[in-house]
Amino acid sequence: MSEFNDSERAAELAARARALMDEVVVPKERALSGGATVSAGTVADLRAAAREYGVYAPQIDQEWDGMGIDFRDVLPTFEEAGRSLLGPTAMRVDAPDEGNMHLLELVGTDLQREHYLKPLVAGEIASGFSMTEPLPGAGSDPKTIRTTARREGDEWVIDGHKWWTTQGVEADVLIVFARTDPDAHPYSGCSLFLVPSDAPGVEVVRNIPHLGGGPTGISHAEIRYHGVRVPEEHLLGEEGEGFRHVQERLGPARLTHCMRFSGMARRSLDVAAAYVAEREAFGDRLADKQAVRFAIADAETDLHAARATVRNAAERIAAGHEARTEVAMAKVFTATAVQEIVDTALQLCGGSGIGRDLPLADFYATARQFRIIDGADEVHRRTIARDAFEDVDRAELDALTRYDG
């Protein structure tokens, strides 16, 4: 952490998180054999340990039983959590609950926070974020949203079809994105709703088979909403402000994703460096071969750059800026860098890399998801390019093309 100007508070919190990882989480991870899924009892034990180490739900305000740590100061702790696929779950900084808790804290009513945020922080319930829709519905372009919510008396009636609802199978409550004004532009005609998963009309169709998942075995559900009725007080945030609220959730959540995955890349490089320092081939240690050393050097450089872009975006958000371009840059660069770093580490470890004695195989499958989840690379590049072309200086072009002969 010393290469960045993280505060003393951030460094101290990250050190406690590193101790939890080294002394509790990683040993528990290694005890899981053959890609086994972690049990509820193990999750409870890990979370109890995180409380003992003083790193449980650091990002949530103390009023809701978190630690109330500033967003910038908590990022290095997320990075430490990412060193194991069990780490975010242990520290209660795991997606999608982390982002959903942040959203409830930002725009939820006191009643909603008491009923849903507190038990979410405590780990007593789980949540899902239900936004993406099957073809031809909303995926990378949420303006094509088809799920509707209409008012009937003091209730909202929701109809629609969603998929890739992360943790949708396990969720006790779903945050559903729906169109509430069919005549308005989607940016001002959509809203968010808190929907109990056991409400009549909620049909969890299936857990979509997917790449990755690791020991936490998190689901990505296909869900249908058949005339689901929720009371007026289950509207989350302001009516018609669903897009704005989603951006309030996704901006910080993308950065916390980046830090968790940076932690994954950091551990991957540590594993690879330890392996090549011991492994010998053709008369030398692998660590003494130039190709290996250059591969490690390039990976270290990319990881440093990724961590720097995340911190820059976090500073912009902390200063009150929307920082959409900076977040997009951090997300697309980090996702690509992490995938390449994990791939390099796996390759350097050879057969051991694809075995499950090391964490790299699960890391590899999980890292590939990151270039899709929370916005595909292409969506973020679109955001960056739009900003790049917004203030094109036509005078510069005129100067280049003017002919005075």
C-alpha cells in the first residue's frame, strides 16, 4: 500500500484485513477441496472472525451497524478482501449486497433501512439486483427496459422478465428496475422497487449455468414477475429517478469491484512469483529466465496502473463529481488488466495453475466475468469515447487542413 498516499486510517484498516485473510480466510479456503461450495456455517464463522478483527462492513454507517469508514479509506480493505473469493463474503463487502446496501443507505427511507438494510448488514438476509432483461430487452442498453410497474390504488403492480439477477436464487429481497411512465424517456420514466422474493407472482425460473462462481457458488437467476404487488412504501428512492439512483449505486460499486479484483491479481502474482522462484527447468530457476521476469514486470506495472486509476476515480467521487468517465476508465482498464494478470500467473504455474491446490483456476474463471458484469468493456469505452469527442476543437482541424497556396 505504500506506493499510494492512502491515509493512516486506510493503511491500518487494510493491515487488519490482511491479517484476517492470512490467518483465517485463506486457510479456510485451502481446506475446501475439489471446488466445494462453502457452507452457511463456514460463512457465519468467517463473518464472526471479521468482526473480531474489526473489518466487518467497514463501508456502512455506524447507524446501520457498519463501521462508518470513508469511501476512500475503505478501498484498500476491499482490495485485501479480494485476495480470496471468500474474503468479500467474510467482510460483508460482497456483491451484489454491498452495492444494494449502499443504495439503501443513500436513497432508502428509515423504514426501508430498518427492515432491509440492517438485516443485510448483519448477514441475516440476502439481496438481488434485478435489472438486466432477456432479448430483445435491456442488457448493455437499459433504455430498452420492458418490465413495467403501474400504480393501482396504494400498490404498485410489476410485470416483466429479468435474467442475470445476481444472487437471485438466494435473495430474500430483490431490487427491481421497472418502467413507471411509458410516455417518458426511460431516463425519467423508470423507478426502483423493493420486492420480497416470496411475494406472490415472483417466479425464479432457474439459476443460469455460467462461467465462474468459485466456492461461494453465487447464482445468476432468471426471474419472471407476474402481476407482483408491492405497497407504495416499497418504491425505493424517487419515482421516475431509477436511472439516477442506479448510477449512484453503480459508480462506487464498480470501483469496489475493481479493488476486489485488484486483490485477486495481487495474490495471483504472489503465487506465481513464489512458484517460479522454486521451480527449475533446463538448468535454471524459472525466476531467472528473462521471459518470466519480463512477464512479471509487465503484470506488476499494469496492476499498479489499475490501482491508481481506481483511486483517482474515488477521489473525484469523494469531491462530489459524478466521475462517469473516470469510473469507466478504471473499470475497463482494471478488468482487462486483471484477466491478463491472472492468465499470466496461471501460465507461469503450468499444471499447478490449472489445478485447484492453488486458487488460480477459480480466479481465472471469475476474472473473465469482470469484463461483462457491471457493464461490458464496450459500454465503458463508449462512455469514454463520448467524452473524448464532446469538446473537439474544430480550429485544430481547420489549421491542419487549410491550404494557403
